[in-house]
Amino acid sequence: MPSRKPRFPGRLTGLLLGFLWLSSAAVSAQSLIRDAEIEHTLKRIAAPLFRSAGVGANDIDILVVNDRTLNAFVLNGRAIFLHSGLVTRLKTVEMLQSVIAHELAHITSGHLVQRALNLGNARSAIGIGLLLSLAASVGGNSDAAAGIAIGTSGAAINNFLAHTRAEEAVADQIGVRYMVRAKIDPKAATDVLEIFRGQEALSASRQDAYARSHPLSQDRIRALKGQIAAHGGAKTVDQTDLVYWHKRMQAKFTAFLGNPSYILRHLDNNDTSEAATLTRAIAYHRQGDLKSSMQYMNNLLAARPDDAYYHELKGQILLEGRNAPAAVASYRKAGALAPHEPLILAGLGRALLSLKTKIGDQQALKVLRRARDMDARDARMLRDLAVAWAKSGNNGMASLVTAERYALLGQFKDAYANAIRAEGLLPRGSAGWLQAEDIAGATKSFAK
């Protein structure tokens, strides 16, 4: 293989930019929760804060890590990560917004710059398991330079993500400013900190992850309360719409992550709210009661027939209930209502593959390629796309996409092996061959 500067063009840039995937053997299996409605909701909730910070709506992603511990962090200036445990613990929109404002302040204040410069030391101290993508502009154009992958143990994650108390004070001050500008009650920030009060008195092993990565102190809490008091009486905006979406998101987290039997037993029989109906639909689905689940889903869709996310959820329930033709119809409806949602397209592609017909496989390949072009951070979509390529007879592209999936998961040995296989199967000099060569070059040293 000739030695040359990595290109990371096109789709590979999308793979290597702005995302994180945890898969360390030292930590219980962690992954990103990819859900179109949840990501849509978080974007809506963050929008007023982004505007007040002068940040573009699409400049920073907000993603959820499937972890019941309470934590939130930023790594590369392009994404804010929230643990599912923290999202479900924060009962109001304003509390969630205060966390987003605080993490946004870490990004806008440049608190990640020194950490990025120290990546070499961090990487030498820990093993592979945490995939961190960073990119630098090269030659004044939009091509991305090399992605940097590092892995961590649980303790190393906490050390690497930990902010200093000085950084926390700055982020508190700026976060409050963003909330006030957005006309959001900043008192929610202290409500969040009250959750962690007394953490520093506990041993490190008993502290919440948030308290370890965001050091608390009475001085910090006192200063934050003083900053909020200085803005006391400021006018706040009506957030009824965001409260609605937040309730839907909380219902999804509760129903998908909780024990369905427990959830159904403790739901008030007289509660016929939309959130309760959504919770029942998901809980019955998880119990394998497709008939009851569909009854509640149809109730939701009768009230909101043009809701893309309800059609998507119905498609998911039908697909997992082994009714692929009906699932395809629901996903198609969802895709027509939200044509720019790659996760909905990925679901449609999965449903089409489940038809197990030649035309379904052909349509799946087309749909999944579109989904990948829009967002290449979905490992399940990449697995389905590899299957679709293989069914079309193109094993070279199947190996290339498989290499991308393994790279996304931090499994660099498997990524390297599949990239080498793709190089041997794809026409030399083709776009796919060049991407395979880049992945092989990027993962070779880590594969060892």
C-alpha cells in the first residue's frame, strides 16, 4: 500500500466526524440511543439556547448514551452527550435545558482545546474502547484530516472528561446567561445541582459520574445562586410546546428502559393522557402483546394522523412483531411526513429487507444508502446496508460498510480486516476502494 496523506473524503468524513461510541470491556456495554423522535425533541429543547449562544442549529448534535448513571459531557466541540439516566431523572424541560446550557458553555468557552492537545498523553495511558473523532481542516479546504481513536476504562473516562472547578464556575456563569437570554428560568440550574448535593462527602466509587466529572462545592453552588438571584424577576417565555415534547420523550424512555410489567401495574387506570397512552403502547409491545400495543398506537394516530414519529413507532412495533408488510407501510408514511430523518429511512430499509423479496432487497439498498449519506453514525443501519449490498451481489461494498461499522464500534481489528478484504474485492482506484484504503490506514496501528 503506498504511503500518502489520509483523505477521509465524503462518506468516511461523515463516519469519523463528530460522534462517540463507548464499547470498553472495562465498562458495562454502552452505546448511543439512536431514536429519531428523541433526537428531534432534544434539538427542539436546545434550540432557544443555541440561538442565545449564537450557535447554528445544526452545528452541535445532542446525543444520548445508553447508561443509567447520571452524567453529561462534551468531547469534540461538535456534540453534547447526555446519559439516559440523567435525562430521565430531570423532570422538567428547564432542568434539562440548564444541563444543555452548561455543557454548551464548556464548548463555547474553549474548555476542550487543552484537552485535545493532551490527547497523546491520554491515549498512551489507556486502551482502546472509546472512539473519539476529531478533525482538522487541511490546506484551507473542507476535507477532514485524520480521526483520532482512543479507548478508556471507566476511571480513565472520568479523568479525561473531568472539568476543573474554575471551568465549572465559568460554565455556570455562561450557562445562566444563555438561559436568561432565552427567557428560561435559570433557577432550574440549582435544582439540578441539588440532586448531587453531598456527593463530595462520598467515596469516589459511590459518587455519581456527574459529580466526578463536574466537581461540586458549596462555594460553586453559592456563586451560582448569586448569579441567578442577580437575574431574578426576568421575564420567562411560555414553553408549553416543549413541555409536550418533553413528556413524550420521558414516556419513551420510561417504557423502553423500564420493566414493562411494573410500568403497566403502576399506571393509573384513569390516566388517559397522551403520554400514558404512548407508555402503554410501548410496554405492551415489549411484553409481546401486539394486539393491545396496536390498539393504543391506533388511538395515538387517530388523534395525530400526521405525526411522523408515531407512524415510525408503529412501524417498529409491527416489524418486531414480524409483520413486515404492514411495517413497510407505516415506515413509508413516516418517511413521507419526515423525509429528512435518516433514522426513519433506516427503519424503512430494515423493514424492506424483512420482506425477503428481490424487489424489497433492491429498494432497501436504495433507501439505506440514502440514510447512510445523511447520517453514518447508526451501527444498526450500517449492518443492514452491508446485508443489502451482499444480497445485491456486491461483496466488496458489503465488506467496506462492515469495516465502517466496526470502526464506529471501536472494534479496530475487525474494521482493519474488513477494509483489507474490501480493497481486494473493489475495483482499484474506485471511490469504494479509496475509502477502504483510508479505513485500513486509519485502523492498522490500532488493530495491532
